[in-house]
Amino acid sequence: MQIEKSDKIYVAGHRGLVGSAIVRSLNKKGYQNVIGRTHAELNLLEQQDVRDFFEKERPDVVVLAAAKVGGINANNTTPAEFAYENMQIQCNVIKCCHDYKVKKLLFLGSTCIYPKMAPQPIPEDALLTGPLEVTNEAYAIAKISGLEMCRFFKKQYGDNFISCMPTNLYGPHDNYELQGSHVMPAMIRKFHEAKVTNAKTVELWGTGTPLREFLYVDDMSDACVFLLENYDGEQHVNIGTGKEVTIKELAETVKRVVGFEGELVWNKDMPDGTPRKLTDVTKLHNLGFTHKVELEEGIELAYQWFKDNVDTARM
């Protein structure tokens, strides 16, 4: 069943990095009946609240982009909350999508679902073939549960539930709170503040050697809308660039874009995380979608947004 421009589309997590980008992409493609709810308006952890929302609004299409997310430190120190909150959100929303017969659900996972030592680049069928990276195990297990639940509902009931696995994302509305943020926004904030205060050095975690892939969030959201319009398969789809850089190369690029002229100091007592994590995006490319924004341009766009919104960004 094709989605229509007139469909009511509920984007769960519409204010976050991912959800806000998906709203932008939907509006850009002519979908004007897009709705969202803030956490204050709808607590997705509360089953009855979610059911009441679906009973009242009856969305035609749902994008599940709401999640408790964070970097290595947040995942390491609060794994119980990461597991519980993400699984609770997913159970509540996915079951309501079935009960209220939405025509399509897109569930967003994360590439941390793949084994720590997965083959590189990581194909979709690497899922559940080995142990996970311990520093984000709780979040990964929750996300695996969500995408498998979508698959089970599709298999048992024929529900049109699809899943995608975006790589590391960055861009407008990112989280710049240093204790809970991911590597890109943390670097942007650290280098910006060092530049403003004329600091001599910036300290970063680890050795700088891990390889990572980064995707500008509006490319990710365009891919999500593309999948809503063109994909009904059972297997999840990787969303990424298929390109990687070392954390050290990333730091040098962010440093250059921000204009910080001091020195980098690597705290090698802190964890690196997974040594390499590159997605195999062959499936997405074969479907007909490729990213547009390359890394340095994306960092420039992200930094400009940060400067324009430094007083209201999540800090």
C-alpha cells in the first residue's frame, strides 16, 4: 500500500536530531499532514497514554525516531535506563501501530546493533552473528528487539513494518551536552569553546585510531522518506555513506572548520569503543538512493547551526 501526500504521518521524536530532519524531508516532499508530540504532551513510556493518542489521532503512517540515546559515557553508566526506556517506547508504539492498523511503520535503529567484530563493511545479514560492543550493549539489544519485533509483526500479521539502520549522524538539533553526546557534537562544542576562550589545548578521548562513518542528518532523513515511498521488504536497510575516517582525521577536520588553532591532546586512558564500524550500503544504493552531503561540507553546516543556536541548543 502506497503512502499518500494526504496521509497523517506521526513522527515520534520530532524534536530530536533524527525526527526533526525527517519532518523537514517529509515537508520538502509535499507531505503536509505531519504531526508530532513533545515528551510533555505524550510520554511514550506510558502504554495507556500512547493508546489514547493512537485512538484519538489515528495516524496513517508512523516513523519511530524517538529513543534514549547517548555516547560511550552515557551508555556505560546508565545501561538499565537505556535498555528499559528504549524497549518500553518500542513496545508501546509498535503494538499500537498494529492494533490501530497503520498502513506503514518505519522503525529507526542504529548500527551499534551489529557485532563488535562484524565483517567490514557491515552487511545487513551480519546481525546476531557475534558478541556486541560492551560499551553500548544495552542500547543495541533494545534496538535489535525493536527491529525484530517489526519483522515478527510483518511475518505473523502482514503488517507493513520496515526498519532502517542509520550510521553515525550529525547536524541541526544535535545533543551538545558533553556527558551524553556523541563524538561529532562533542568535538564541535569543545573546539568552539576553546576558540572563544583562547584555550591552548583540547582534550579528546582515546587514541584517535578508531574508524567511523558519518552521515549528515538530512541525507539520512531523505533516505527514510525514500524507503517509506519505495521499500516494503522484511530485512532492515543500512543508511550510510560507505565512507570512513579515523577519529583523529575527524578531529582535524572539525578543528579546521571551527578555526581552533591550539593543540589536540589524546587521553589514551579513556575507551575507544568499537575499532571500526562501516556500513555496507549496497542495498540502499541498489534501491536507488545515495547521500549528497560530504563530510567537510556537513561539518560546516552543523557548525553554522550550532553558532546560530548556541543559546537554545541542548548543552
